[in-house]
Amino acid sequence: MIEAELKARVLDPEGVMQRLEALVAGVAEVYQDTYYDTDAGDLDRSDRELRVRTVHGPEEARTVLTYKEARVDEVSGSKPEYETRIDDPDAVHATLRGLGYVTAIAFEKRCRNYAFEARGRRMLATLVRVPELDGTFLEVETLAKDDDLRAALDDVRAVLSELGIAEGELTTEQYTDAVRAGE
């Protein structure tokens, strides 16, 4: 599946949060992300990602291993994504290091997640703050098959518009690049 996602720098975070809360109650979570790569940066150079994410939620912590292929849509940055939950994050970190991967970057995202149905699709809207970056971001995503990506992105765009996000607020800037630039 492809994560059909669009991201925006939000000019009115409070207004967007109010509109989201009118749809469904949000859940506050903190993501601790560690991105791995080779010493030579082979994954980054080929637009792929290998990440271990631990999500600290109100009732539990969970960890997932994610691999993202190169983007299949330049405008949105959408990528095929493979993700699995892991029981022992320390073992996965050790395994990746043992295979020769190194930590490329690690940072925290403070998120408020909103899961809902729109346009016949399961959507996830996430308000994001990254301590190293100025501003608030909004990600809206849904899963799509390759032949459905255009329609899925159109649906995501419509949801963003309903939330008060203008086309000019959209960005393809990646958190990893922005955090790295601020180091």
C-alpha cells in the first residue's frame, strides 16, 4: 500500500484543532523516531527510509519498524510503506546496528491524532510539533493502491480544504531534512 499523504505548515493551529475536535476527539501521543542508513547514506540518496518509531500514548507505548520505498508521487512525496509492530525495540535497534546500519537522525514529534472516515476512506489527521522546528504541521493521510493514488490524494486535499488549509500552506519538506538543517 501507498501512504497517500499531504502535509502543511498550519497558519491557524487553534482553528484547525477546533475543526478536527468537532469531527472526533484527538489522542495526544509522542513519537520517538530513529532513522537508520548506511555509513555512505545509501537509503537517503535513493529516497528510501528505515525507521524505528516508539509511540508513547495515553495508555501504552508501542514500537513499529517502517521501511519506505522511494516516492511514487513527486508533488505529494507519497511512498509505498511497509510497517510492522515490534515487541522488543532494543533487539531491533541492535539488529539494525549489527547489520551495519547507523543512526542517521533521531528526534521527537509531539502529535495529536484524529482518526475518522471521509469520502469513503479511513483518514488520519495529525497535528505535529517538532521541538527543533518552528510552527505546527498538519499531516492528513490514507492508504491507497497504486492505481488509486490520484483519487486518494484528491480526497486528502478535499479534507485539508475543509479543515481550512490553503494550497499555499502545503509543503513537501521532510522533518528529517528540517531537523538535520537545524543541527
